[in-house]
Amino acid sequence: MAQAKKKKKKKLVNKWILLIIGFAVFLILSVIGGYFALLYAGGKMVDMDENKLKDIKLEATKIIDVNGKELSKLYVLEDREYVTIDKVPKKLVDAFVAVEDKRFFEHNGVDMIRIGGAIWKDIRAGSTVEGASTITQQLAKNVFLSHEKTFWRKTKEVSIAINLENRFTKDQIMEMYLNKIYLGHGAYGVKAAANYYFGKEKAEHLDTLTTAEIAQLAAIPKGPTIYSPFKNPEKSKERRDTIIRLMAEQGIITVQEKETAQQQSLPDPSREKAIGGNKAYQAFLDYVVDEAEERYGIAEDELYSGGYLIYTTLNTDVQDAMVKNFANAKNFPKDGTTNKVDSGMVVLDAKTGGIAGIVGGRNYVHKGWNNALSLHQPGSSFKPLAVYAPALDTGKWHAGSMLSNKRQSFNGYEPRNWNNQYSDSIRMDKAVQMSLNIPTVWLLNEIGIDKSLKYIKDFGITLDPTDRNLSIALGGLHKGTSPLRMAQAYTAFTNGGKVKEAHAIDKIKDIRTGREETRPVKETQAISPNAAWEMHELLRNAVQSGTGTSAKMKNWPVAGKTGTTQSALSSSANKDAWFVGYNPRYIGSIWMGFPKEDKGHIMYDGSSKTAHMFSVIMQEALKNEKPTEFVRPDGVADHQKVEETQEEATTPPSLSVRLTIEGSQPVALLMWEDTNEKTTGYDVMRYLNSPESAEKISSKQSGKTFVDPVKEGVLYKYFVVPYDENGNPGSSSNIGEVNTKQLEELLQNGENQNEDNNNSTENGQPPNNGSNGSNEHDGNGNGDNTGNDNSTPPGLPNGNNQDNGQGHGQGQGNDSSGNGFDPNANNQRPADIPDPNQTVDPNQQESGN
């Protein structure tokens, strides 16, 4: 019995042994079969695309414009030169091997030790997080495969790598790799990178690369953007020095060479070149690259490695018009004492939010400071977003609603109107048209700051916590906002209250796989269609007869809002000038000023320049298109027609100005005609640089002439504002000017000048209706303030005082008696007045509610 059990047990053991042996044989055969299958599959893939090895440079990523035409390619054209392995220094090869694949000369294309470690990390992470590719695998991926991280793609990569090892020598593989590897900023291969970073223009110059320069090149492949010496110098140097240490540890260099190399500086940032084939479109190309990574998950190095078609929203007619007019100095304010006034502009498709054009600055460079994306104080251009659109959306207020226009205090905050004129009340449309401050702040106080902040968020504007105060009514933001965000916010007025996300890419196609990807454009219903149309009518009126007349276009309707903020250094200058507006085709948002203001960076002009720039660019961009009108949405009332029937249109006064002599005193002689029988008096306004900084030099005079003493060497500009018996302002006159540089000629002639110096406005358009500027400067003297649209009168609080949540301003302007203007008056901020640029403590601010 026992013997039978032993036999049965022995048979069972033998059975298991046979099963184990059989399974082992099966595994061996499977491995062998799998190996040959991989070889076969890799060979097939290589055979199918063998030309890719003959032309190691993959087809560049192409940027396509909105009309389907190729706009540019993402590479540096002049640097794509192939270099043979005999021209590559051994130390350079050794450096790449040390950091990328230290067993390169030992394996057959796949480093099983690294693969095992990568698989273990992937299993632990639950996804593919570790690449661990050999140099041969990297070559296989860069030439034959996409950049997605999947197990199947990894399998194909291994298959191709093994096949490449069977077809080519190690030197041949290294040669192809060193010519194909992406090394940042559009440079493919070590030759291109050596030229880009170090000025080694020819292949034979590679021998002159220093140890530090070699390590710098070897540091980049792991992350061309992260380890770029131009974009992230600290991280770049850290990785470079790590590679230098590895080179010393592996005997490639000596300890002394290591210490010397680590002391070397990084490449000169001035060597940074532009990418792409068209520098005029550089800011747009940079934006496309950033958006591809943020919205589509395609890294910059993948784009420059090639193989993509990026279909964009850019319209070359728009971009070319922007570039052309940005190159014309006449379109800009007078320069600062040492530098040019800078600017940034974005143009969006009014219906889709697609970026039709973008200019980052007058001298924009690749990945440089972009004024179209950076933050600036928006001034009065922010009023529609923070106050008027939210108020209209509540249904409680309309264009004809009466708003308080009394001089008043809002919990210690006492803004003034730019013209120092007040009344018991004023219609909303007039308040917007004239860009008055008190009705705007009063209305914000009525609707509530918290409600306004909610609307601002829906408009896509990000604010700082310290912005919870009434100064947001006038664009007084702690950090500001960008032209791009302002243009995006204004899409609500052209799309029935929906904010369309600004975007540059419609879709991306991977040439290798044929797969196309799109991302939905985000839409937010910020306000109702009715409120959007009513706000649109107010903005159109502001261009027709308000502060934005310089933005008018021939045959095209325009709506929009100007905005300026006063300089902290001079009350006669501006820090920021804006115009945000639109026609039926495009929305344009333009800013002018200096990114940082100091004594050498002061702008002596205002939003008439930005409005004019909008006009000339749009006129140029749309010259080949048939003009269209704004279309009122179905079911939305035409408020404008209702309001127009309530007021009779009047003709503005016609002003002429000439330079003459009274005794020995040069004077400007102003004369005007006015056919409006309801006019009972006039305010005479004067400015040196911008209508938004105009001051009142005569108040409510009944006559139609005025004499103003002037000084030599100054350009004076004037306009008059009519008033009826109730103190309501009418449409202001044209702008007249005298240039006292002609005074010497006048004195030599000994007689009066016989013709007007200038009897027209800027851009040939009627002047502003009662406002002539969104800066709302105080006629009695402009106080230095926070840039919150110059709302603060002398000695009264504004939005930045740490005691009451507002602030103080003080100025030395003239009174309204008609006395002559002293251009040499001291307009500097007194020492005891707080710095208007200081940070506001949110815990000490008053909400105004």
C-alpha cells in the first residue's frame, strides 16, 4: 500500500517537472519568437519610412493661418546643417553618453536594466512616467514615432531600436542622433545648437567647444525649455554643473578641468535668436507655442521636433496692418526723455474670440516682454465691465436712467469729474459719453462692490484681493489687466453677453498619425443679450460723440472706450493710455505707455493716440472687405432709437485759434461760432499733450472769443464746451492749436499771424462731447494718484490711503479764472503725500457699500 502511494507521488512530481519544463520551453520560444517578431515589426516600420533616415531632419511643424495658408515653420532655417561624426569632438560624444546612455556601446539598442527600472516605476505610478530610453531608442522615437507616452508606443520604439542596431554601426547611430536631437530654441542637433548658443558657425568650429559648453549642450535634451540657459539660467547652470561632475567621475575630464568648467558663465543672452520664418509674426508664434502646451499638452520641444500642422486663427491682413502701423513713429506719443513709448495690441475675431493678430511691443523679441499679455492699469476702459454692464444686467438701470452727479463723499472717498462740473443728476448715456467719474462711482456704490466683482470674474478678469474697493469703478486695479483679457471681456458686447475665450489654435494635426485634435472654446454668459446690446449702444455713442472719436472709421461703425491713468511723476503726463473697441468684424485692445515709469520714461499724451491707432489699423486690415453694420439680436429692444427721440441733436461750436501779439505779450486768440440757441455759456479748455489732461482756463463765459497768454516753445491745444441754462454740457468744439515755436518768425514780421494754425481735430474727427478724454482730469489742478483714472482732486482721498482705504492727491494746477498756464509749474508729488504706487492693505479699505 505504501509502495503504491510512493509511485503515485513520483508520477505527480514528474508531471509537475514536465509542466515546468514545458512552460520554460514555451517561454523561451515565446521570447525568441517575440524577439524575431520585434525585429520583423521594427524592420517593416523602418522599411516603410526609410527616407526618414536619409533625411534625418523631420519635416518642420507648420503654422497655418485662418485662410489655410502656411504662415511659418517652427525652426531656425539657417542652422539645419548636417555634421558627420568625424567632425564631432570625442569629448562631446562622451558627454552625451555619460548623461543619456552610459551603456550605449554595450547594449543592442535596449538597456534592459533601465527598461526594468522604468517598468517598475510605471507600475507603481499606475501610468507611464519613466522613459529610460537609450540613445538608439530616442533616435527611433524622434524619427519614426509620435511623442505620446503609451506602452504600445514604447514597444514599437524598442522594436525599431533593435532593428536600427542591426542595420547601423554605433558611430552611424550616434551621428544620426547628434544631428536629430532637439536642443531648444528651434535648434536641431549639436551643430545648430553650437551656433545658436556659442556662435560656432561652422562644423570645424565644434573642436573649439569648451568643456563647459559641451556640458551645456548635453544638459538640454532632458528638458529643452526647463534647462534653457536663456529661459531658466539657474536650473540650466545647475544641470550643466551636474553633467560636468559626471564627466569627471567617469574619467572624461580631470578634477582640475571640472573645477575650471564649473566656474564658466552661461551663454550670452544677447545671442538668443527669433524662431520661425517671419519675425513680424513673432509674438503670435510664441503665443501659439505656449497655447499648444497649455491647451493641447504638446511640449515646445515636441513642436520643434516637427511633424505637426497647427491651424490657427491669425489673419495676415490684420497682423500685417498692425506690424506696419507699429513701425510708424507718427502713430505714437512723443517719446520719453531716453526711450520710446512702448505699446501692445491684440485683435480678436468679434464672433469667435480667435486671435487675428497680436503685437507684443515696438521691438518685440522671441519670448521677450509682451505688452499685449502683461498687466497695466486700464483706466476708464474698465468702466463698462465693472459698473455699467453689471448695472444694465440687473434691469434696474438703462441708458436713460438718471445717475447722481453731485459732489459727494463715498465713505471718505470723494472723486471729482474731470471738468469739475456737477449737477443733481445726469443720464447714464451722457455719463458714459463724457466719461464722468462721480456717476460711475455712485452707480457702483448702488449695485454693490461684491456684485461687481462677480461680473468682473465672469468677464474673465482676474483681480487682486485688495481690489475690493470703489476705485475699481475707474479702473484702479492693484495689479492691472492685459490687453488680451480686455479684448476677451469685450467679446460679451458682440456676442449677446457671452464671453468667448481668446485662443490662437483651431486644431492640431499630427502628420505621422493623421490624428487631429481640437479643444472646445470656453464660453461664459456674463450678461444678458439685452444688457449686452444696451452696453454696445453706449459704447458706440462714446465713439460717435464722446471720448473715443479718434477711433472712428470710414464706412465702418465702431464702438469702444478710452482709458488713461495719470503719471505718478508729472500731472501733465500719463502712465497708461488705452482704447478697447470693436467693429462688426474685430475687437481691438491697445495699450501705450512704459512697462516701468521713471524720469526717463514719461508719456506726454493720452488715449487719443490709442484710439487713432485702432482706427488706422482697422482701416488697413479691412480695406478689402465690404463694410457691414452691427446687427441687433432678435428679441432685443433698440434702446438707442428710443433715447435719440428724447434729445434734439445739436451742432458743436466751430473753433479757430491763431497766434498773435498784444503789446509785447504773445497770446493765443480763440474765436468760435455756435448756432445752438440754447447755449448760455462756454468753458474754455486747454492742454499740452492729451485732451484727457485738459484744464479749464475760463468758466461759463458768455462771449465767443478768448485771449490766452502763451510761452515760447510750447504747443498749446484748445477746445470749448457749451452749456445750457441748466448747466448741462453740449457737444464740445473741434480742437485748435498754436505752436509757439513760430513765435520768432511772428516777432520778426511784426504782425499778426493771418491764418489758423490748426482748425481740425486729431484724425480729422469731431472732438469729444463734453469730455475729450477718459482720464477725467481736474481742471483746478491734477493730483498725483494711483492711476485710477485721475479721479482724485487736490487734497481729497482716493483709493490708496491706508487710513481710510482710499488715498490722497495734491496738485498745483490753475484756477478757472482764465489766467495763463505756467508750463514750468511744479507738478511733483510733495514729500508728505503717500506714494500712489504703494501696496494697498485690503484690511484697511472701505467697501463703499
